[in-house]
Amino acid sequence: MVNEAVEQIEFVFNMTDFKMKTAVMLFIIIILNIKEAYPSPSNDSNFGLITLGNNTTMLSEKISNIHRNEGRIVKSSNPYVGRINVYRRKENYFQIKLSKQTSNIGKHENSAEETPGNTRAKRQTFNERKRQVSSLRFPSIQRINEYAGNIPEFFRHLLDSISTNPFSSALAAKIRRLLGADGRMARENGQLQPEFEEKEYCFGEIGCFKVTRDFYDPVLRPLNVPPESREEIGTKFILFTQTQPKGLVVNPRNLDVLNNSSFNAKLPTKIVVHGWLTDSETTWVEELPKEIIERHNYNVIGVRWARGSYLFYDFLLLNTLVVALEIVHLLGWLVQNKGVDVKDVHLIGHSLGAHISGYVGERVSGLGRITGLDPSRPKFQGMPTSVRLDPSDALFVDVLHTDSNYTDPRDYNKFGSGELAGHVDFFPNGGGNQPGCGFFTPPDMFACSHTMVKRFFRASVTSSCPFLAFPCDSYENFKKGKCFRCSGALGCAPMGLNADLWKPRGKEGVAMFLTTSGQPDYCQYHSRLTLHLPVSDKSNSYAHGRIRATLLKGSERRKEFWLPRRGAVRLELGTSPTFLLRHGDDHSSCDGVELSWHAQQDVFRPCKGRCEPHLRLSHVTFTPLDNRDVLTRKSSNVLMCSPGPYHLNVTITSGRKAMFTSKSCQTSHRNILLYN
């Protein structure tokens, strides 16, 4: 390990351009510090960066040769040292801190014990992620040497490549300015193209893949470092069934062990694929299959390529195609030896795993379904469909976006792609920053929103929450309650495991939105409350204020809402304003609502004799939006009227309240339908 790391450093120092040499070395140091820049909750100040075993002298000497005129190097003789850390202090010198090497990468990153507010679980998961990131590695120096020798201005292209990665784009831009930006500007203008050569890579029995022109872009993907060998990537399969719940590890080179397994070709098959930075211990690709088989009689196969996923991101892109070939080879064996129908196969891939699933679907005609969990953005978004996941890769492709920017696809601070990549694309909470995820929020640091999608999908497996999503042209209109109808041509779809209840009907790229809650199961129910105001003799009459609405089930008070949630609202007579209600529990069985009116003065729009201090209503419509009935496009409107004699309108003075129930509508002789 020591010699390999030193060889990589020497390779940089053999460059003749001192400015380039210094900039690249600085970049390596600083970009490695990014992954540990946020201190651990345990107040551990020893941030691990470059794994070098027990010898740090050679690297520190290299650094001191560059910066010998800048300051001093602080070394340690600690015999237990495993990592060396370099960072810039205010005193303008580099200091090296040493820390004991941790051999265990970590346990499952999404512990089932983790709930909002569970500080111990968050700290534990944060430290596991910290150990994972600190174990990143480079490809072999021979592979980089061979590739870099054929690419003019290799390090310039490398900076261009890294500049589209989250949280490193600004740093790469600064270093590029040190080297001169003319190269990239010319490439962006199409005046200069990087060296390109179509190349085919073969891996024995699993077949070959060809890197075509589609895999290159002068800005988005300027480099394609050759893939590692099958042994270096270390792919393996783990089969889970209800009769084999502990899992059977399968070596891709010895698939015949499946002949003596509990695999049942008559059952549907789910294949789970992880993305970048997944450790070699128990993780999501083992926990999710166990949760699925607890509730469904399926064959579930976890795909591990842990070692291959621990390269720095820009060096592992073609490893994903090798993993895809391994899965294609597995499916071919299952079809030939077990009689599996590929229409019954469902691939579930997170991040890079989503694109791996796409590569599989591209090579397996008639594949049943692919679920992409926040497909990785860097080096994939904006590329041709042959490079990334798209609807043609399976009979049904559903995609969940949790760390994307669909309004600005060139937002380089996002890990997930904002492109519509499936027949239906789900955008929970707008598909961007997820609730509970700050800029550097444990347990997943800046990748919190990107990994939250795995929790959402698991919740769709373990809970009865429908996670119903609604088609809409924007998240802003969705939040305003303008898109909560399932009776149109697109209908509505449940996000997660049951998304295939929605039928594409020839549609692609259908964007659907929903919100989640802060509860452990993330379930959020939606209801629509429509107030029907009667027509007034005065033109443009209105009331201005807030309403406190309490949902009722018989005499039981279920849930209270303020309409609107903040500020006040202008309610014009003769209209039917609609409010969206979000709640963590299912209140679809409610049969009444209590409304309390609180008038407020509109200081920006004077009354001029048209405003009324009280609120007049004819009736109320309550619509639960998460019933399974909406998938069959049945109406679930509940009409609610005020009890009493046959008065058409109800007047609520400020500070008072009125009750509306469905029973009152059934016993009343009023023609409510005229106002619906």
C-alpha cells in the first residue's frame, strides 16, 4: 500500500511543469480533505485522508519538497499510525496529524434503529460513513500511467471532470485558472476535442462492452479510465428467499451453486444493486432483501461490488459496465438453467446502481422493471441514453429523485440526476433537499438527501403507507394544491415497491410529486379541503383572515390545521378556494370538520366597503387523496354541511366556529350539488 501510494505521488512529481505539478498536488490534498472537513460528533479531531499503512515519511518528504519555503512540517513517530492528514492552518503551514487505522469499515449505513432524534444512531452512522470515505483508493499506477500516456493534457481533463462533481467544482475552477482556462473554454465552444478512441473491453465468459463516442463529452465526461479486472472489482451475489432468509453467497464464476439453492423460477425475482461507497459488511443490499422476503414470497438477489465502488468517483465509471456484465451473465444462466422469464425480473439500483441496472436492461431484451433510486448525476446527466438509465431499458422504469434539481440540470452541487429517466419519475418533497437534511447533516454528511431515497423505498416495503404521488407541472403548483386529481389521463401512482400498479399507457417522463413526513415511516397523507362561498349581492366582496380547521370522526377530534399555514388569505364570495392538508396519520375516514374564523385586516389592500368581517359558507368538501380508490379513478369526495334548519348559507363571525358533517348533508334537503 505504501509503495503504491508513493508511486502515485511520484507520477505527479515526474511532470515537468512546476505550476501544473504544484496545482495537482494541492488539488489531491484539498479534495481528500473535503471528505473529512466536517468534524465528527464524537469530537475526534484526527481526520483520516490518505491510507498509507504504517509509513508516512516518504509522502511527507514529497510535500515538504514543494512547500519547504512556505513553512514547516510536523511529524509523529506514533507506531500505531495508519493515516496521515494534511491541512492548511491559519499560520500558513501544513501540519500532519496521525491517527490509528480503523480496520472495520462499518456496519449498515441505514440502521433500523435510527429514528429522528436518535443521537446515538446518528453519531454511529456518521462515523461509519467517515470510515467508508476515508478508505477511498486510486486505481493501480500502471493503469493510470497507460491511460494518461494516451491522453493529451490528462490532468487538465481530470480537472474538467472533477469540476462537475458536487462540492469540488469551485475548487477545480480555481486550480484551472492557475493553469489557464483557455483549454476548457475552447472545448466548450467545440473548438478542441479530447483524444478519443473507441475501445472494447472483454472479460471472458461474461462478455465484452465497447466504449463508444457516446461515452465522451468535452465538459460532462472528458475521461473514461479503463475498468478494473473482475477480481479487483470483486462482484458477488447474495440470494435471499423465505426458505433461505440468511442468504446464500454466490460467486459469479460458480453459478452452479444455485442448482442446490432455494431459488424458485416460478416466483418474481428482485435484484438490488448498490452505488458508490458501499462497505464490505452488512449494508442496504442485504437489509432490503431481508425486509422484502419478510412480506413477499420473492427471490431477492443482492449484488455487491464493494471493492470496485471504493475508487475515487472519476476513476470507476467503467467499472459499472463490468458489474452490469456480471448481472447479465447471471440472468442468462437463470433463463437457461432455471427457466426464468425476464419479464418477472425487477432491478432496484441506487445512484450508480441505477445506471448499472440500465446497462443490464439494454442488454436483456424484455426485462420487466427497473427502479432507479436517485440515479447518479456526475458524468451521466446530459449524456446520451446509451450511457445512462432511460425508459427503453425495461418494460417499466420508475425513478425516485431525492437530491436533484429538475429546474436547473447543470446544478453541480447535486448528487442525483434531475433528468426524467423513466416512464414515471417521482419527486418526493420536490426532489431536492429532503426534510432533516442540512448542508452537512449526519448521518450521511452532504449526501444525506441522496441516500434518503433508500429509506423512502424501504418504507414503501415495510409500511402500509400508499406514498401516492400526483402528476404536476411543478412542485410549486403541487404545494398550492393545484394538482391533486387522479381522474385525468395520467392518473396517480404509488411511489416505491408498488409503483407498477400505475400503467404507463405509452407515456414516458411523467413527473409526479408527493411529500413525506418526519415520522420513522416517512408516511405523509394528503387531503383536500374545499370551502364553497356563496355568491354575494355586492360585486367582488371578500373576507380576509385565517381559518382553524379541525378534522372530526364522529365526536372525536382528530387533527387541527391552520389555513393557510402562515399569514392570512383573501376569500372572495362566489368562489371555492382549496387548501391542501398534510398529515402523518390516515384521516380518510373523517366525516366532519370544525371551522373557526379569525378575521384580519389587509393592510396592503384597503377594504373600500367590499370586505366582510365574517365568513359565509354554503358547505365544505373534504377529499382524501391517498385512497387506493384513486388508482381506479373513483371519486372520494365527502360533502359536509352545517346541521340545522334549511338555511343555505352559514355565517361565521370572527372568533366563532361552525361544524360541518357529512350526516347533515344526507339529512338536509339542500341541493348541495349545485355548489360542488
